[in-house]
Amino acid sequence: MPEPVKIRKGLDIRLKGGVQGGSHDLPAADRFSIHPTDFHGLVPRMAVKAGAEVKVGDVLFTDKKNPDIKFVSGLAGTVHEPIRGEKRRILRVDVSASGSGTAAGTSVDPSQPDGDAVRAAMLSMGFWPMLKQRPFAVMPASDSTPRDIFVSGFDSAPLAPTAAMVLDGRMDAFRAGLSYLNALLPSGRKVQLGVAGGDTFFAEVTEADLTAYSGPHPAGNVGVQIHEVCPINKGEVVWTVGMQDVANIGEGLMSGTYTAKRKVALTGSRSQPALLNTTVGTPMSSLIKDRVMTEGTRVISGNVLTGSVRGEEGALGFHDQQVTCIPEGHEPLFFLTKGWLGPGFDKFSASRAFPTWLMPKGKEYDLNTNNNGEERAFVVTGQYDAVFPFDIYPVQLLKSILVGDIDRMEKLGIYEVAPEDFALCEYVCTSKLDVQDIVRKGLDQMIEEFA
């Protein structure tokens, strides 16, 4: 394997509560839930009515803008009335377990897969929503063709599980999934697989072009890997897929049945860390039962930087492989001991504001959700540049988004980024801005401009 690409800018936030040891099988859930809000820009159109009986792989709803894209049930049972929000927007679709059976699909030979057959099978069997597209960080259209497909083979986010944990026993399915994805690319191209420097877990994979990366988070973010290998230009389309979803695509297309297995890392200082074998759409209540101190705890589907808060009635995010539980941080702190004038021996800082920067690099911290301040004026501090490894000016791009300057947004590289790429900028932001929300609004402006 060649020398790894060194990512020099970034930040590793060392939290308590990482997973250690092997995985555990979670009892079968009594409910499957899918949140249409996990797919930005999706307008769902229900394909079944409340009370209908469905099998695993039966269609629940489609994308109103792209009717060929189907969202299917991961559980055999009875469909409930959709949970709706403002303006009757569908927030969640539930299926309660009450039956058995799996809908029959189309299997594809992984040794010589045909691109059209793979595309048709992924659309009909419900695997298409596992894909993401850049630019704009949305689900790709059913008729789009990517320049490249990128898969990150490691997650550098706080407390994230390793590839060896989540793909244990699934390497054959993973390699078959890569073969299927290669069939969707222009002739002669392969999937680009990013791996952690020094990691030999993917050493025998020949179905992808491997590139090794080393350095702090966000080295494992697929956006950083795209930027280092082949940046996106205007008019180009790149797809990204999670490594567990690659294995699901491989297993599902080989068997001809819908597969949505997920190994989920339950992490954080307010939990009993564990690696759980379950499926996409598992209710949060099943994941945290008897494992999390729920009082005064924020339960996040995903990592602390980019995840979303889900109550016990919600479900694991469609693309997530981690649940993080940290303290809410609502308690008042005495300013001379634990507050802003305290010595800060238990506080993590990205700017050396506390003496903990002198501590050993292995020290872990029990951080909470407190912002330690309110939103302030947007000032230029240089903090973003220290944690943003793109060859892009982050402050100037954000300001161009805030004023709605489309031309400048293009020149400053908005086609290359997604909200998750700015997560560390949001963490270190002195102005306490919701930086990821700003980037999302900018991408939405670009979508409207070129619709």
C-alpha cells in the first residue's frame, strides 16, 4: 500500500465511552421506523395505507420527484398512520411486527454484473436510498451517472467504530457490493476506497482503488478524501456510500432480497458502550434499553458533531452506525470552580484556553452539550482554518452564503462541500454559529438556482 495522504488540519475530540470488545445480537425489534427527513429534499408519496400488511422489502413510499426511487420496509408487519409535522409533512413511517415473509427481488451475478441490471435491481429492491450525491449532499436521481463513487473505509469521528468492528464477517458481501458499484461507473473506472493509514483490514480488496489517509478528524470524512484524490468541478457528479451499505448492496443483490443489516456502536459517557447487531430502522428505545442513563442525557443518532437528536419514539438514522449518549449540561456551574474562571483541568479545548493541552494525548473527557455562550457577531479569528483541511476559504464561503452571492459561492468551492465537512468549524466557532445549517442553506440555494 502506498504512503498515506497526510491530513494536517483537523481535531480529534477525545471523549469517554468508546466501544471495546465484540458485538452482541440485539433482540428482534417490534417496530421498524424510517424518517423521510434523513433524505434531504425528499418529498415522500405513500404507496400503502395505514393498516396494510407488508413483507420485508415491500414499498412503503416513493420519492414524489423521482417515482422510481422506492423506500421499503425492513420488517414484516402492519403499517401505521404516518407521523406528521407542520404542513402535514411526513416525519416518520412505522411498521409494527405482526407477520413474516420477504418480498422477492432480482439477483445479479457479481462476477460479471451488468450496469443496467444493477441499477434496475437497486431501484426496485430499495437499495437506491443508500447512495448519496455530491454536489448538494442529496440522494442521486435515478437516471444520473457518477464520475466516481467514493467509499470511506474508516470513520475518524469521536467514538466511531472501526471497519474491523462493523464489517466483521461481511467482507465477501462488501467485495460483491464493490463489484456491483463498479458496474455503475464509466468503463474502466473503479470505486475509490479510502482506508486508514497502517490498517491492513482491506489489504486483499482488489475491486477498488485504495488510498490511505492519516491525520486527525476529518481524515475519515468522504468529502476530504474526494478533495485529496479528485476534487469536484461544476457539472460533475460523485456518489458516496457507507461501508456497511456497500455490504448490504452486495448481500442483497446476490440473494435477491432486501438486506439492511447494521452494526451499531452505542457510545458515550452516559451509556454502557456496546457493539450491537441490528438492522436499519431499529427504534432508539430498543438500542438504549437498560444500557443508558436516560435522565439528563442527550441521545444522538450518529456522532456528536453531525448526528441528530432522536427521542425514544424515533429510530436509528438511515445512514448512521453509531448512537452517542452524553450529558445535557443544564446544571449551573460556579464560575470560580467549574465556570469560565475555573482552572479547567477537566475541560477539552481546541485553542489551549485550558491547561489540559499539556495533558497526555490519551486523556479522555466527559463533555456535555453546553454551548458556553450565545450566538455573537461573526468575527474572523482564524479558528476555522486550523480544522478545515480543504483548499477553500471557509469564512469567505460562509459569508457569501449568508448574503446569497451565487457567483462567489461557486468560485469559493461550494460544489465540493457538504454540511458535515464544516462540523469542526461549528465546534470551534467563537461566534457560536450553526455553521452546518448555513452550509445546508447555501446548497439549497444552488439547487434552486439550477433547478
